[in-house]
Amino acid sequence: MIRGTTPWPASLRAACFLLLQSAISPGAATLPAGFTETRIAEGLNPTTMTFAPDGRLFLCEKQGLLRVIDGGKLLPEPVLDIRAKVDAWNERGLLSVCFDPDFTRNGWIYVYYTHNRKPEDKARTNSNNRVSRFTVKGNSVAANSEVVLLELSNLSKIGWHNGGGLAFGKDGKLYVSTGENSVAPNAQDPGNLLGKLLRLNKDGSIPQDNPHYKEFKGENRAIVALGLRNPFSIAVQMATGLLYLSEVGANYEQLEAYDTGAAPVGTNYGWPDIDGPLRNQAKPEGYRAPAYPYDHGRGEGLALCSGDFYNPNKPGTEAFPPEYIGRFFFSDYKGWIKAIDPAKPDTRHDFATGINRPIDVEIAPDGALWYIERAGIPGGSDEANSASTNGSLWRVVWSGGGKPAKLAIIQQPVSTDVGAPLGEVKVALQDATGKTIDTANDTITLTLEGAAPRTALSGPREVAALKGVATFSPLSIGRPGRGYSLRASSGGLGSTSSSSFDISDRLAAPLITPPAGSFTGPVWVRISSPAPGTTIRFTTDGKAPDASSPAYTEPFEVTGDTTVQAIVQREGLTDSAAVSASMKITGSTPYSLDLRPIASGVKLPASAAEGMPPTLSGTGIFRDKTLSPAVGMVPYSLNAPSWADGAETQRWVILPGEAKIGFAPTGEYTWPGGTIFVQHFEIVTDKRSKTRRRLETRLLVLDATGSFGYGASYRWRADGSDADLVDAAGAEEVLQITDAAGVRKQSWTYPGSSLCYLCHTPNAGFVLGPKTRQLNGTHSYPGGRSDNQLRTWNYLQMFDRPLDESAIASYPRCSAIDDAEASLEDRVRSYIDSNCAHCHRPNGTGALWDARFDTPLASQGILNGEVRNNFGVENGKVVLPGDPTKSMLHRRMASTSLAEQMPPMTRNVVDQAALDLIAEWIRAQAPAKEETDR
């Protein structure tokens, strides 16, 4: 039963069946190391479950049976049997149960079920959802104890979107979540109870402090929140009062939040006008953005079913490790369970996969996690939604087998010279058997042992493990000695020492930048020594450097063919080996930047879990309010930047240390771990006076692998004094823009960090903008110089291999939409590449076309390409040559409708210039008319 999805046409069911098979496993789930599970019961037709205060588990079966699991066993007789009253067709049925806060004294339980008023009538229009209270004595319900507290609005013949959540809040009130019965306007209609969050007293009466008590009429005064589609379940973190609704949206699954520990406030979650993060839509009064949304349309999920907070009140020996406390675990019908920290919802933690339609997750008082595997018939048919005969119940506990027990240095330091790298040192977090725990991310600290006083270890000495391994590089020692070792330690795991190594009395060789090569302009030479307190001697006249040679003090320029030689000296130590760099200068065109110093001053965590600075000034990205970049930041631009609602952008990249980019003439680059990208947005708010306003600065930080990472956005204050971190939910602002047509309002979306992952996907290479086809163009650098960016980056030694400058012109190049020198086709395909290709590519959204510029047009599937949704346009194609009105590419770019527009995220304004250009190109693709006989 896929709660909240729309019915699937019969023609699609075979394909959908294959899709859903990917979620099916013949046995247990795949769990992280250290966790084990046990199947408690099977042969069920389950919906949801809830733990009683005494530890018994009450489980709802859809047809109207309430079952009890006591002592780890399913009791043979149900505690409640209301099958005669229940309409279990499609998504209807016995949907939830919860317990009175004073259950141990009064025995009251509350259930939400679909009441069938005329079982003999098969029209499906004689049912409504209701909330009733029953009294439990032992393991059975007292006869005739039902008290109907609330009768919801009558249902249409549509079987979907019933909601069904029940939970008591911290305020002692009963909260009920209802679906809109697949009639979207119900959600915003205060005249009915569908698509709402309700708040009741225990007896079903309506609290007089409800926010709409005086405004709404009758039972509708129970409404505290509007704008829900299908809020499947409710969970409350009693210590804080935080309530999460598991809401099944149209394009997004989302956790919606409400505070039951404070005075009730009128809230609106936005459906049907808003689905997922807010974009350009007008916010209804009381609007609250999702606490955590995710896009199921990109394969991340199918339907968000249920969840619970990990706050066991009587944790036992099998309870989860402390880092799980407070997390919210939730299941998706696609086959997985994940978790978020409500304080940092932008980071999602994987937990279990391979489950056959998990429909509920609950945390037991002892700290075990229980989940329901619904199984049943694949697909979304009435039959599939109505029944399951092979659902099962599972219990997951922490067994400790995957908990790190010790440290091991798996890559040892090497003996070397003073100041030279010790090699890459790796320390693993292992279990007692010596297996690396790839889920561990503890921070490991290195200290130097066997050293004389004042001998220091240079380089990173604290590193968080990635997949169980902490990698330290580069490390060096500035004094000679024998029998050094490195000691690794981490919290309660103790410590371990490396094998011993020696540092000779010879100095490490200097580094000349740039090294040998051919250049088409003057070169600025920088020489550095890895050892402290040294003197660098160099020559440019062909003689070997010695103690009488000039001492290097600052970078110098060479304008003709030159060989630079250098050594390092320090009193009491042997001189380093001499190094040389032969530079051939074949032209006089200067490079746009003389030097690229090692980046410094930037203070960003290696992972989002460590917490971002609350202000942009705290990151060190800019040195002052005039946006002077930190040392080592390299500015860049893109030939065909993505549309930013008319805002202007500035971009920089920061490479860590001497790290280099893996160059590729086509496709994506590979980036060194720790690379940082900066994108700054400003907009002209008055085009007559050229008044400008800073909007936001976005950061993208790569993790140690260079293939993933995290993003953050900082929203500039009105006075431009600083910018503040945007929270995970994001933000929206209405700007006032004055142009030739007058004054207009324009929405601007500040994306929350979780939205970064909707576009910055591993499939797209995570880094979207800089690549050869986008950098192969001229950039205007500070100081008034302009240059081809590939030429400058190559000169600055940013690539892992030197480029032949003469070949740069032959590399692919995207073109801006207003580039009059480029062909119409190149401009259009460049625009599509930058705005669409991160999703529209193989293994991307599932769309049938490829937006990448590197793919030949004939292979992109654009011209006459099939679409999944033609929005009712007969013969609609991705592009129907000659006809923009039947080209979905044009239609979706022209739309600002939530259901249609592309790109779907953060765009609030149509790019009219691009739209006109694409229309011109589509018309130019019209088939040539055949000549007729004269």
C-alpha cells in the first residue's frame, strides 16, 4: 500500500513492478556494521504500530485487527477486532493507534480508522475516517467501550490520501493528521477537516486556545494547520515537544514540524500551491517550510511512510550507541530507513536498505528499533493497496560487533630528510578482529614521539576518519634525529604507535614554481623550502648554486628562456640537493595572475557535521567588507553560466595546499579533497540608478574523497556588514526591482543546505560548473588583465599535467546566449548544458534525453525526443522541430508553475532572453518543405 501516491495506469504497471523489485529482498535488511535484526512476526496485513508505556507493542492490521506483541511474541488473539466496521479498500482501513498519557491508570487507547457506514454498498462513497477511544483491560478491549471522538468529512470514491496520524503532544493534547482525499483544494479549505493537522482534548472536545477557535466554525475549530496532502503519521519528541508529520507530497517527501511544547499557532504547510522547498510561490499566512524535504522523483524515494525519535526512556544493553540519541529515523516505501538530527536536518544518515516496502518505524522503550515490512503486491493498484498477506515485523538492536575497538596504522611514515614529507600516513578504526569499521568517523590525533625538545611535527595532526580511515598528508619534521615514531590516539580507543623512522641531517630540496615548461608570456618564479629556518640560494646564469649565490627573498620575473637552480641551507645541516627548472618563454603575453600562493585564512570544517560558522566573516572567505578574497582564492567565470533569476555572480575556487585538479578535455574534472568553491550573488535593484544589493554567498566544500561534500549559503544583511548562515530549511525573500517598465516584485530563494544535493549529485560529478568547456574562455581578472582561463590555470600549476597551450583553442567551448560570434545551436546547447545537464544525463532523473554539451546533438534525444509528461499537449516532444508550443523544453522553461517549471529549484523568474533564443532555434529546426512541381 503506497500511501499517498497516485494510481498508476495499467500500461505502466509492468515497468513500475520492475522498479519496485529493486526494493525487495528475500530476507533481512542490510544494516550498518554492529547492528543485527530478528523477525518477530510474519503473515501480517500491517499499517502502523505504537509502543504502550509498559513495553507492549500494539500493531494495526489494515482490515481492522489490533494485535499485541508481548515478550517478543505475537499474541494469537487481537486486542481489538473492528473488521465489521472498517472499510479497508485501497488506502483505507485501521490506520493508527496511540496511548493516553495516563494509560497505566485509565487504559485508554485511541485509534484512527475508516468507518464503513454501509458495508453492503459497493459505491465506495459511504465511508469516512474517524477517531475513537477504547478502554483496554489486559490484552483485550472492554466490550462496548468505544467512544467516537471525531467524525471526519465524508470520503469520495477516491481511495487515496487518508492521512492517519495520531499522537499526544507535550501539551497533553491529541493531535490528528488527515489527508485531503486526493482533492487538493480540500487542504486549504477551512470548511472541512481534510488535509489538516487537528488538536483535540482527550474527550474529543476542542481546546479553546486553538489558534482558529474564534475564527472557524464547529468541528473545524480543531484545525491548527492547513495545507497537507497525505500526512501518513505523527511522531512527538516528548522532551522538546517537537512534532514531525511524515507527509507524502507530489514531487517531494517531507517532514513537517509543529511545536506542541509552546502555545498553539496557526500554521500552513502550503499544499497544493507549495510542494517541497518554497520557490517563487506566494506564502500563505502562517506558512512553515518543511523541516526536511527530499525529492522522490530523482530516485531517492517513493513515499515517506513513518518515523520516530530515538529517545528511549529505558535503554537496555542493546540500545544504540550515544551518537544516535535524538535522531529521527524514518522509512520510505522504496525500501530504506534513514535518519536525521533535527538540529542539523541537512545531513541525512543512511541506516537500512533492501527492505520490502517498510511502512513504519518505532523506537522501543529499551532502545531497539522496530520496523514493519509490508511486502504485498507490487504496484499501486487498488488490489495492491488494499491488502498484504506477507507483511512482517522486525526488531533491530545494537550488537556491538561493528563498534571500533582499536586503532591501527595501516600506512607507515617513511624515513626522509629534514622538512621532506613523511609520506601519506593512514590510521584505521578497527574492531577487535582487525576489520576496519567503514562506518566510523572518529577524529584521530597524531603526536610525535622520540623527539628532542622543541622538535615539532608539521602538518595536519587531527583528522576525522572517512569510511573508517584517517589520512594524514603532508607531514614533516624540521630537525634531524633517529628513532622517531608517531602515536595515534582517539577518545576511548586508546593509542598505537607507528614503526620508527629517521630524519637525516640533510635538508629537503626546495620547490620551484612553476617547474620546467614552455610558456607564452613572462613567468613569475616562486621558490619555497619545506624546512623552517632555512636560506634558499638560487641562480639563473647556469651556474650551480652555493653559499655565495643570491638568497631568495621574494618572487621574481623571467621574460626569456631561463634555467632556475636552487638549494636550501641551514647551519649545522647538510645542504639539500640542487633542483632546477628550465623555462622556455615563447611570447610576451602576460598571464592574468602572476602567482597562486598557498591558500590561507579560510576556516571551514571538513564536514557539515562539525558545524558551520554562523556568519560569513567567521569563514575567512573574504578578508573585509569589500569582498577582498582570502589568500590563494582564484577567481573564475563560466562561458555559459546557469540562470540566476537575473542576479550577477562572482566565483572563486580554493585548492588545498599544492593539490591539483585532474584535467579532462571533456566531461568532468576530478577535484582534490578539501577544495572549496565560492559563488557570490548580487542583483541590480534599480536599473536606472544602478543600485546594487548583495544577496548571498554560497559555499561548496569537498570532502576528503573530492567526490562529495557539503554546501552552505550565507544571506547578506541589509547593511552589507556581514552575511548569516541560512538554515537547512532555506529562506525566501520578495525583492523590489525597478526597471524601465516600473516597479515589480521578485522572489529570491535562499537554498537550505539540503537542497545542494538535489543538483550536486555524485552522478554529475558533484562539482557542476568548472570544466573545460566552461573555462575555455576569457576572464577579466583583478588588475585589468584578461586571459583564457585554461591558459592561466595551467600556468598557475592547477592541473595534474601541463597543457599544451597551442591545443587550448581546439578544446570544446560553451557559449553564452548573447555571444554573437557563436552559432545559434551552440548557444542553445550551451544553455541547456549549464541549466539541465546535472540531472538530464545517463543515470540522472530518468528522463529520456541527455543535456550534456559533450554529447552530439543527434545522440541527445532532444529533437523529437519522447517525454514522460506532455502536460496534455498532443504530440508533445522534448523539442518538436518548428513548433515551440509543442516543445516541452520551451514550455517548461516558460512556466513558473510548481508542477511544470524547469529547472524546478530556486528559479522564480523566467529567463526571457534564453526562452526567445530557444524558440528561434526550435523554429529553425523545421523540416525543409519539398519543392513542388511548377
